[in-house]
Amino acid sequence: MSGDNSEDFRQIPACDGLDAIAAESAKWEAENAAPPVGADGLPVTDQVRADTSGEWREAVRMGCGMVLAVKPELQADWTPGKMDALGDALDRCAVRYGWTVGELLGHPLLGLAFAAWGLAAPLVRIERAKSKLAQAAPMPSEPVPA
């Protein structure tokens, strides 16, 4: 391996997370241009699709409820209106990508996210506590110039 690999880094485009998500979404849409298919084997369209926004709202409220049980200080910001807006946005994605609440909630990546949260949350809590202690510690007095 060479000592100067700055040439390698210039070949890799720097993109933030949103650009990567947009690229992944565009790729997925290009590969899956066909309309989603329902359980009956027929394409699902907005006209024949049952209204599932209530299911998505309920799923969001259930998930957020679990977080609020541990972090009640979020209640001021995690209002029912905001949770419903998230549920409605998920419903629009469900129409677009052919998702169902059951399929998404049963997806292994969601299980992975919950498992990772269980490991990450205590670390964040410890680091925040350390930061608060450091901020509360008295500043050492500066020596008086002679």
C-alpha cells in the first residue's frame, strides 16, 4: 500500500447520506418500474387500493409509544399530529412501493434496527452523561501573570 493514497480518494465521489438514499431510490425505481401487485395478483393502483393510512398511523403511534415510554421528554415534540404525518407519509410510500404494514414491520432490517438501538442507546446515554459532567466541572483557574 502506498503512503500517498490521495489519488484514490479523489476517485470516490463524496456524497452525503441524502444523496446516497436518493441514488438508491432512483436505482430501485428503475429496476422495479412495474406497479406493485396485490395478494390477488392484480396491479395495485390508487383507485382500487383500500385506504390503509389508519394502519400506518397506528403502526407509527405504536412504535413511537414504545420510545416515549422510555424517553417521556420527547412528548412535547412527538405530537399526535406529527406522528400522523409520518404515518401518512409511510402510507404514500406504501402505495408507491407496494408495502404493507405487516411486511414492513416483519422485515429483518427493522429487527436489525431495533437490535442496534438496544446497543447504541446506552452508549449515547453514557456519552451524554460524560459530556454533562465535563461541562459542570469547575474550570481550572488561570495562573496570574507575574
